Amino acid sequence: MQTPVTPFWRRMPKFFLFPAARAPMIRIAVGGLAYGVGGWVFGRNLFTSPAFATLFLFAVLLAVSVFIARYGFLVIERTAAGYLHPSQYPEFGEQGSPYRPYKMFLVMMVVPVLIGIVSAVFTSPLLMVLLFIAFAALLPASTIVMTMTDSFFEAVNPARALEVARKIGKPYWGLCLFLLLLMLSSQQASELLMPRLLDPQMEAQAKSIGPGTDLSALAGALGRAMATAFFIAGFVGNYFFILMCVLIGYVMYQYADRLGVSVVGPGEVATTGRVSSREHQRRMRDAMIGQMVAAGEIREAIDTLNDDLRDRPSDLALHARLHKLLLIEGSAPRIEDHTERYLELLIKSDNAKEALPLVEEAYGRKADWEPRKLEHVAPLARAALEAGKPQLAAQLIRGFDRKHRMHPDIPQIYLIGAKLLVQSGNTAQAQRILEHLVASYAENPVAAEAKRLAERLAQLAQPRKA
């Protein structure tokens, strides 16, 4: 991260606005409507088919919980990665792990059972209370662990949760306090809205109830009341749930360096539009490789880059990173092999100038180095000449015509040599080489350029004779 991060306790007003954005609000509203439908069916059938009504309501609550929880984990993951607004989320960003909600639900079921067993063994109610307090305090850390590892066993491990809390430090307990206040606020908001919306309905229905009231009418009234109540509870609860998720994700983003989280999003920098899913995956891959390098896992990082190159063999950025890692590793055969591959790719893509550092590295390792593919010598020497590196160009072409007498690039080598002599002030020898080039390789395409250069040198030399 290039700029300081605003502490989460100073960013709370923006967190409250996050669920009101289009993407989360659609899910919140859908979840609330589903709760309302469940309440309506439950209320209408409570007296006639209580088993069906209860089962249907339970199924709706479970489905909506999974639906919202999956998006909640996506919010945590994307916020931790530096995407602080839903409009920045990568395309097809819903492709997170689908099993995190189930694993987290299992954590919240298993731990209380274990606490109950331990408390029963020691027959200590006080121990049970203390263990439940500890579980509640470490639940945000467990959620962070689940987001980072996608592992039930890691998330249920109290030592792992304590490690996360310790890395965050004192602000972690501030996070717990804020989450507790948000949970209480959610309940208070529901209690505040329910009477205002339900009381008029209940009063109207109470007036209509009498000795001859139709049971179906009563069921309909109860269904409407339950639908309203469940919609309010679902909408408000989902709103505050997403709010708590973005808070947890932002804390991970704020302390990404301590937690080892890969920040690849724009962070607090204002951006327009969203990155593609492929670009997001590339950033995550690059960040993962960077973490490997920082941890000294050079061989693993090299293997990861080689896997990527199998899918994108012409990606120059991947080759550049791989070459740096190979230099760190220090395996001479692997360095030489990749140097040749990288040189060929750069020359084929008209990036010969970018290949010059590779050539200089190769000469630094071996004074008599020469590209394995001789057709690379001329473009590299030409690029060195254009880049203002005449010594490198001369080193590339030195002795080429003697070592490879029949090579088709010899005319180009002569022309480059003549230009080098001109730059060094030895125009007479340059003139002889150009004349030899024109006479011996008249049909070669470079002969025309050599002839023009020779004529220009001859014109420049005339005033001196005069």
C-alpha cells in the first residue's frame, strides 16, 4: 500500500453507507423479501399445517442465511484485498469459495458443544461462562482465519485465532467492541421499526375480529403481520450483517502487512470502473509470488511462475519476473536457458532494446558469450547502437564474419561495424567496409543503405581534400 490507511474507527460513517450501494442492497432486499415470504407462509398455515409451516420457514431462513453469508465472505475478502467499494469489485467476483458459510456455521456449532462438554467434565458454570466469553471475543479472528485459509480446522483452532488477534494488537479489541455495538444496534433498529409498521395492521385486524370471524381471514391477517415482521427483521439484520463484514474486511486491509494479506485493489484511491476477473487473478498471483519471495521460498515462486508461463508463454512480464528469481536462485544452467528463451521472445516482439540488459548480464557471466541463435546478433547489435551503447554493439559483432563465414547476416554485421567506425571517427576504414559490402553483397537489402552511407561519407570527405 502506497499511502497511509485511515484507521477503521475513523471510517465508520463510510461503513454505514456501504450496504446501501446497489450490489449489496439488491442482496439485502432479496433476503428481506424471502424472509417476508417465509413469514407469510408460516403465518397463514400456522393453525392448519404447523409442521409444513415450520419446515418451510426453516428452509427459507437457512437458504437466505447461506445466500447472505456467501456475499458477506466475498465482502470481507474483497475489502481485505483493497476493493473498498462494490463498484470496484472484479467482474465475476462472486466466484469465492462456496463452502465458507457452511464451515463457519460448523465452527459456531462445534465450539459451543465442546465448551459444554468441558464445563460438564469440570462441573463449573463459571468456566462455561468464561469459555463462551472467550469464544465470542475470538469469533471475529476465527472469521478472519476462515477468509484467509478457507479451512475449518484452522478457524476452529483457538491458537490460530489468538495469533490473528495478537498480530492486530489492541485495535482488535476495538473491533470486537464495534461489532458488539453493531449487533445491539441491529436489534434496536428492528425494535424501533416493528411497532411503527405492525401496530396499524394489528389494530385494524383486532377491530375486525369478532365472534363470527372467519378462520381463513384470521390466517390471512396473521400471515400479513408475520410477513411484515420477518421482512423488517431480515432486511435490518442483513444490512447490519454486511456492515459488520465490511468492517472485518477493512481491519484485514488496514493490518494487511501483519496478517500477510495480499492487497491488490486500489484501496482508498478513487477509481472508475472495475478490473477484469483475469486482471484480479493476475494481481493475486503476483502478490502470492511476492510473499513467497519475501519468505525465502524462491524455488516455489519459480515453479509457480513456470506454471503460469505454460498458460501464457508469451507474457513478457512473467518472463521478467522469472528471470529475476532465477538470478536470485543462482542456477547457471537455468539462467542461461531462460536468457535464450527470453531474448528470442523480446526480439520477436520488437523489444530488442529491452533485451540489452540480458546481454550485458550474459557477458558479465561469460566474456565470450554468444547467443545460441546467431540470427539474434544483428538485431541486438543494432539495438545497442541505437541505445547509445557502441561498446556492447562492438562486443556482439566482434569476429562474427570469421567464426560464421557463410551466415546470411554477415552483410548486416558489416553495416553495423561501419556505423560503429563512423561514430569512433574512423571514416576511412568505414568507407572500405562499405565499399566491400556493396561490391560483395550487391543484391542484399542492406547494400542500398550501405551505398547511401558510403556516398555521404565521400561527400563529407571532399572539402578536406580541397
